[in-house]
Amino acid sequence: MGQKLKDIMKRINGRVSYEINRINGVSNQIFDKYHISNIYSKNSYYKVIGYIIGNPFKHGLVKNLEELKNYEFCNYAEKVKEFGKEWLNEIICKVKNLNWDRNGD
């Protein structure tokens, strides 16, 4: 099932990328690099949370974690209530050092 889902996601990403690039008149700009990873443990689940919530910070859409809390396309404030601010900030700050290998959980 995992491989089938991976293949489906690859086709969806490829088609969306193709259409966006066709409309914008560019090539290989969207979904040039992507990574699909299965979640094998709580630790890998937490890595995914840090990656998703920290993405606006990582890519400079917000300047700091305080701005992230008010960023309209992020559920940082909701996750702070669930996990606590200190823990969530630590996970977000590790985003650049993620090890997606199953053995790296």
C-alpha cells in the first residue's frame, strides 16, 4: 500500500507541477524537489509537525517564531496549546536537520 500511495502522490505532484508551469510559462519550478516519507514512530510524527509548522519560518515568510504565531496560513497557536510552546519551538528549530531515514527516528 505504501508504494502505491507514493506512486499516486508522485503522479498528482507531477500533473499539478506540469499544469502550473504550463500556465506560468516556466519549466521545472514547482515540485522540483519533494519528499514523501512514511511516519514510523512518534519521533517521525514530531519531525513532520516541526517541518510543516516551521516551513513559513524556514523559508523567510516570517522573521521569527513570534511572527509565526500570527501567520494566517499556519496552525502554530493551535499546536502550542497541544504540545506547549517550548517543545514546539524546539521541534521547529530542528527542521533544517531532519533525518528522514527510518533508522534515524
